[in-house]
Amino acid sequence: MSTIGLQKIIGPQLDLAFELVGELVRDCVFYKTESSVRTGLLSMGARTAPVSALVVDYHSQDIDGSAVLLGDEKCFIRSREMAGITLPGPGDYLTEANSSLRRDVVAARQDPTGSFWVLQVRRVAGEDWGDFTPAKQTEDWGSLAAASLSDDWQT
């Protein structure tokens, strides 16, 4: 008795799905963060992989307010694109190539055939993840007067 090669069936169908819904596919860079077991601090030696992510919203019935929040998204990424990444999960993130929008990975699972990863991601808004140039605005901890270009500590 021969077995059905599900991966041979799912792989081409997944490629077809990515082609058919091209407006939902985002070119991204996946970042696998590494942390020290002793300190928990992230190292700068994160692994990266260029990926195409099919991004869809969760169905309203899936949003429970604790594990899946309003605004969370599902990302489908082909396993072959993440061949150098081991076990994606919380702490990892994706950035879109065009807009630099960052999505943090909340949870990840691989389908039983090993063809693709399904990531639960959450958009990160209002953060500057660009580079190491100093910020141009600072907070004013003093009075209600307008802030200057430096912090006002009432000294």
C-alpha cells in the first residue's frame, strides 16, 4: 500500500495561493532573536531571512480578547523560505520591506506536512526601529510650557 505524499500536494497549491492573492502577500524580513540563557538579554546576532508573508486578519469568531486580540493577524510563510530559522516564536518579528512596518510574533506553528508556518502576529505602532541616530524629540518632564530640544528637569 502506498502513502499519499501530502507535501507534494500542498506545496504547489500553496504556491498557487500566493500567486492568486498577490495583494495580500508582503515582502518581509523575518528576524529570529537570540537571547542569553543566563541574563535573558537579546544579542545583536539575530538570524534573518527574506520571506514572502501572506497576511490575513483573524475571523471575528477567533478573537477572544486574551490570546487573540483585535487587530492580530495571521501570516502564512512557506517553510522553505525559513529554512535557516529554527523554531520561530515569541520575541521574533517581521518587518515589511516597503513600509518598515514591524509585526511581533505572538505564536507560531508549522503545518503537519512541514510546508508552511502559521504565525500569529501583532503590529507594532509608534516605535522607532530604524537605526541608531538620536531621536529628534524629547519628553518634557517639567511644567506645561513648550518643551525645548532638551529635557526640562526643573533644575
